[in-house]
Amino acid sequence: MGLPRPDPQQEAVKRRRNVDSLTVLGQEDASVKLLEDLVFGAEDELLGRLEEEEDKDVKSGTLLEEDDDDDDDDSGTEVENRSRLALQSAQKAAWVDEDDELEEEVDMSHRFRKALMKGEAELTMTKQKLQQRMKEQFQKAMGGTPSWAEVKVKDRRNKKGDDSDDDDEDDLCRRTGNFVTSSKSLPSSILRIEKCPNANTSCLAEGRLTTVQFHPSAQVVMTAGLDHTISLFQVDGKDNPKIQSIHLQRFPVHKAQFSVDGERVVATGVKSKMFYIYDMMAGRVIPVNAVRGLKQTSVREFCVSPEGDSLLLSGGQGYMHVLKLKTTEVVRSMKINGSVTGMAFSPDGSEVFTQSEEGVVYVWDVRSSRCVNKFEDDGCIRGTSIAASRNGQYLACGSQSGVVNVYSQKDCLSSTSPRPLKAVMNLVTPVTSLAFNHNSELLGIASDAEDEAVRLLHLPSLSVFSNFPMFKRKVLKRAHCMDFSPHSGFFSLANSTGHAPLFRLLHYKDF
């Protein structure tokens, strides 16, 4: 059975009542007629709407218009003040979506939208403007904003002023966007790394490289080796052009290192008592033939103090000498039992960690030249290398068996038997090179006895990255030295073939 047809008399009474209420508000007859057509409509128009539901144009405007008008009929009995409308327009939207700002044109020639046109120039209208026009038409007919649609305004002002935290929280909840950023800490599982052209690709060394080091402030890397040459390259990750080369006649370089201010380079030879200082600001190479107070047949291993005013030279028979760069004279000496296999300054330069061939670590006070602590490297038979992190947190000791013990630097200063935080056993050949990055998140471990004998340790989790080295073509030949750039954006090694492989660590954004 079909539904009974509505009583025409009741419909007439209902329409008349609606006209009377709108007339009281001072509305025009044309607006009343338009509202009646939109809300009630005629039977023929209703059938026409049903027939045109498949029209694609209805998708963009008609359904929205009909939904709004259905709500109008339910809320038509409510009459609100125009002051609420003014307050509503001055408030911020509860939600802002950037996609809503994309303009979409709507065809206004459709018969259900013609009544919203104000002239022939409005044959097309943006979706946002159409919605605003429909909203204005509805509010004009109803005389105000319904109370259920009114946004409550919170007074965030207190006696001291505005509460900025609440404002920031509301702004976050009103807008879409990518509020999730990458973590500031280095992930421990997979290292995001990219192979770049060799750091010295524009001028390869003719012999084994013994040194690679990044400049402390400029985007420059230095290489040196047995071909008697020190070279400087600009690091861009693509071409790495050469800046200059310094040839030291009959002087194969054993080690070269920048001064703390980056203005000089100190270089020692393989079997020479003399060493060179290259003043980059003046462009002069200064040979140091004799050092007062130094009785050594050769000067090879050294490290620059954090203050930058002195060098710590490793001598024979367990001696270490502190040499002032300004006067090139020895000011104090220290001696351990056995031979020195590694030296490292503490971050402030007040202490020196020295490793002996027997695997004993000595802690020296530099100013007084006094040994303040001594302990045996856990499980070490023969020590080969040592390194201290720049933030004073870790101390790493390498051994001939390939094991690297990572200690707390604080424990090494106070305890005579500190326990290692981690024993890294990923290498099986003597550990000859150790290097921490700038924020002590990474520790590089290398051995010059085998190819590909390089590992990177994630210090916060004390785990080795599984994807390094892992390349289709073997590029990590025997590594004699390695270094991180000042902010760990790059990592490079000096190998036995005269190449300096360069890698981009993608987690770090700066050089």
C-alpha cells in the first residue's frame, strides 16, 4: 500500500505560518518564496531531483545544498540574535585543513543553483564561495546562528596575561600537517649511509695513505701518506676538488694532524727525528730539526692537546714528552713501564690516557706529570690503540686480538679495576685505529691487517651496525686511519691503495 497523500489544507496552514514568522523578521517575499521552494519544493521538482541524482554536477553542490536545507526545516522554529552571528564570524575556525584552500569551480547554471546567482558574471563560482553564499542565505532567512552551532569562546586571559601554552595547543588541534619529525638521536638498527666519490678522487695518492682528517671548522679534508705529500680537498660529496698539495722532499709522512684552530698542520715522518709544521695562513712549511730536551732517534706518534698550544710526543722506552708549539721545546716528560702503544687526551686536556704494550692503562695529570690512576684493560694481552670521546663519557681500548673494550671515562679516572660497558668482538685482527664522532654516538673501529675490517658502533645501545660495511664492490681496503667530520655529516678512511673512501651519514644534516 502506498503512503497517504498529505492534506493540502494542512500544507497551506503550515506554509502560511512560516510566511507570517518570516514577515515579522522583515524578510522580502522573494526570499520567502525561495526558502519555500528550497525546503518544501513542488512535487514536480521533487521528481525532477530524483531523476537527476545520477548527474555528476549534483555531486559538487546539490547534495550539500539539500542537506543544509533539510537542517533548515528542523531548526526553522529557532530565532537567534544577529549579535551572535557577528560574534561567530569573528571567531577562529575550530579546524583548518590546507586541502580546503584548494579552489574548485562549480557550475552555477544548474537549475538548483540559479537562485544563488547575483548576476550573469557568476556562471561559475568556487566551492568555498558557494558554501558561503548558501550559509548567508540560510542565516538571512533564519535571522541568526542556532545555539547548537555556536562555538564557545574560551577566555584564555588570566591575571598575568595570555596563556601561550593553551594557544599553541589549540593551534595544533586546528591544523593538519606533518608534526612528526625525525628523531634527534641516532637510530641503532640500520645506519643510513651513502657512498660518495673518494675524498681525494681529484688527486689520488701514489702510495699508501697514512692519514685522513677533516678540518675542525672548514669543509675541508686532509690526506697524507708515504708519497711524501700532504693534500687538502674541498668536501662537497660529488667532485671533492683539490685545494692544494704540499710535497715534503724525502719525507714519507707517518702522521699529520690539524692544530685546534685549523691554521697549522703538524706532520711526522716514518724514520726521522725532525718534523714539519705547515702554516696555512702564511703559506710556509717550517721544518723542526732539533727539539731541545728531546733525545729520540725518531718522532712518529703524537697528538695535539685540546688547548692547542702543545703536542704530546711518544718516545722510546715508555717515555712521553710534552712539547710547546710556540717554542718547540720539551717542558715535561712522563714514563710508563713498557712501550707506549696509544695516547689520548681527556676533553679538557688535564689528563692523558696512555696504553702500554702489556695492556695496562695509565692516567696522568698533565700539569704535575703524576700518574693518578692505573688499571689493566679487561682481558687484554697486548694493547694496540686507545681513544677518548669528546664529551668525556667513554674510553675505548683496542687489543691485538681484535677486541675493543668500551669503558665509562668516569670509572677509569676513579677505579683501579673498572668493568667495560661493552666488549666489541667483531674484528679478529689487531685494532689499529679508533675514532669517536662529535657527540659520542658513533665509534669507528678499524684494523689495517685485513680488507673490510672496519666497524661502526652505536654507543647509546653499544651495538654494531649490521649494514656497514655492506657493498656490492669491496671498497674498504686496509684502513690505516679514519675520521668523522666536525658534525659527523661525513666519514672517511685512509687505505693502503692511496684512496680515501668517503661516506655520507644521512642522519646528520651538517658537515
